[in-house]
Amino acid sequence: MEVTLRDAQGRVDEWIHTVGVRYYSELTNLALLVEEVGEVARLLSRLYGDQSFKPSDEGRALADEFADVLFVLICLANQTGVDLTAAFEATMIKKTDRDRERHANNPKLVQGSRGEREQG
């Protein structure tokens, strides 16, 4: 089942009002968002960085952590009246206009990304 941003915002709002009782305050949700982003960072540092896994990291999936971030972000968008579909479209236009030439002319990007590992 495909879910649009607008669908996701509606589903989260429905879940909050039926299961979650009410939204946490915006500041509490901000703290939760930061916490969830920290969990993404922790997992990425172990999957792609130099840190090793701890027993407490076992069973964590990157997709789950991304979804947790998205859920809290949607909560905040709903609480503050932000239409994420419209905001995303506006951001894509802004980034395309601003960066149309910038990235193509960046020698660091043309040579390869930092995420690519040299093969030897």
C-alpha cells in the first residue's frame, strides 16, 4: 500500500486521537524528534562508521528508526498546521532553483561521494 505524505498526516492524526489520546506538547515532540534522530545517528555510525555494535543495538533496523523520525515529524507538522506535501514541493523547487548548477560544478561531487568506499 502506497502512502502519500498527506495520507500519512491523516493516519497519524487519527491514531493520535484514537490510540494516543492527544498530541504531546510541541516541545516534548521536539525532544522526541531529537532523540529519534540520535538513534538514527547511532545506528548509522555502527553500520557505516567506525563504531562497533553493542548488545543494546541488536535488533535495530535502520528502516524502523527512519520511520520513528517520520512519525514524530508528522506529529509536529500536524500540531503546527504544516501541510508536508506542499512544504516538500516548495522545498524541491527551492533546492532545484538554488542548486541547479552548484552541485554539477562541485569537484568534490564529480570525483565521487564520501559514502563510496574505494575498492582495492
